[in-house]
Amino acid sequence: MRKAWLLLFVALLSVPMFYQGASAAETVKAYTTLEEPNAKELFDAFEKETGIHVEWVRLTTGEALARIEAEKNNPQAAIWVGGVGTLHIEAKTKGLTTPYSSRSANTIPDRYRDKDRYWIGLYVGPIAFGMNTNRAKELKMKMPKKWADLVKPEYAKKVRMANPGTSGTAYNVLTNVIRIQGGSEDKAFSFLKQLDKSVDQYTKSGSAPGKSAAIGEIPIAIGYLHDLIKLKKGGAPLEIAIPADGTGFETASMSLIRGAPGSLNAKKLYDWILTKKGMTVVANWYVIPLSSEAPKVDTGFNLSKMNLVHQDDAWDAANKARLVERWNREIAPK
């Protein structure tokens, strides 16, 4: 009997712990890569509008893809909201997601949605640098304006970024470096090895470095512009710069999970997020919404004035396993 109870306990531990609120007549289970306050704001607004309660788990982009793949024969969530678009493309190629023709899909430009209807973009987030001005003053450091600045000796162990193996943000950084090195992977990895001397720690989550810089734990963070702006608006002493020698960007996306129960309510959530009401919530996060229904957002940064690299998300998705394996072999902390 004790053994049976132990096996039951272990089985229960393997089930994802979804965020649950008050019981509701209808529910939908979701994985999300949005920051927790943003996810709560979005899903609470959906429940208020529709009466459908969202039970959700927050995961990094890499964790979400890994969990969906591990659960492919018994899906535990019906929708994946947020996360770098390259991994949504990877989920499609692995047969983990399912196509859907939302009635609101045409509010998103063609460039930012899958031609086969497997995933759809929600917003764009450029890569940026954030520097704690208090720490910089103490250390007599200048704000880095280019990727090339970050490998200077004065920045040694003063920079924090995420791990490309767990973070879509960091994988976006890796592919960004390839592009500013003219497409040469060897030159990019040579640069990343130099950058490694400046990095004190590789975090699991892409938003974690910015939070560390906000409290002065580290002077400089590499992350997404909207995450850094939100911290600054919250009172953190941050200076923010878009790398002048070229920056990539995430296309935060959304997909329905293949074979999942509760697909009808997942489609209702999918549709609602793309409406004016859903996009108005998204616009609160200092991101650059893609929907024509979204209100205009003034972040203080103009996308048209950024030196954006020519990003190819399909290539990034197809080469992710190989590039991350090389990063792990040549650069990852041992």
C-alpha cells in the first residue's frame, strides 16, 4: 500500500502546476512565455470578458517547447501564448502544434504570421542593452552603444545575458551576432568567445538579466527593449540603448497545441487576444504590437530608426539545435 501511495505521489509531481483562480464553469489550460504580471493581466481580462477561466503555467520559451514535446502524446495545455517566434516555428516542424484560421488573423501583417496558419505574431521586441546608472557611476563606466563595445576590457564580468539553450531571447542574441558578422558563424562564435569574458552569468530566463541590472546586482544586461523599459518606468535607474551596429528582434507568437483537450476554448482565447480588447492589454507592456487593432505605443524608441538586421526566423528555427550545441561545446560554462 505504501508503494502504491508513493507511486501516486510521484505521478502527481509530474503534472504541471497551473495557476488557478476561483473555479469557473469553463476553463482553458495554457502555457505562456509572457512575464507573469503580463500573463495574469491578459488572462484575467479574457476571463472577465468571456467567463472562461485560464489555468496557466509560465515557462521560458525553451522550457515551453521542451514540455510540449515531452507531452506530445498526452498534451496538458491547449495553447502556447508568447515566446520567441523561432521556437513556435520549431514546434510546427516537429508536429507539436496545429493550424487555425482565426477570424482576426488578418489584423496581423503577413510577414508576421505563418502561411500555413500554425503560428501568429503578437508583438515585436528588439534586443537592447540596459545599464544601471548608479553602478556605472561608481565604476566610471560608459554606456555601451554597440556590440563591439561589450568586449572591451572595462566590461569584463560586468555583463549578464541568458543561456541560448533555455532562453529564446539569448538564442535571438546568438543569431543576431551571426548577422552582424556578415553571416559568418565562425566569426560570430569568435566574437561570442570574447563576449564570454564580459559575461558574469548566463541566466535561464531572458528577462532575468534586466531585473538583476535594475537592482544593481550587475551593471549591464542584454535583453528585450520592452522588459528594460518596464523596469525603468517602474523606477529602476536604467539607461537603455539599441546596439548601433545591428539589432535583432523577437516576434512574440502564439500557437495551438496539437491533440490537446479544450481546443474550443483555446480557440476562443486565441481569437480574443487578437481583438482590439486583447491587443489593448498587450500594448500596456511597452512592446510594439503587430495588430492593426492595437493602440499606438510611445516607448521613446522608434523602430524605423533602429539598425535592424535582416532576420530570417525560419532559418533560425531550422538551425537552432546545431547552433545551441556548438554554443554549449565552445562557450557554455563548464
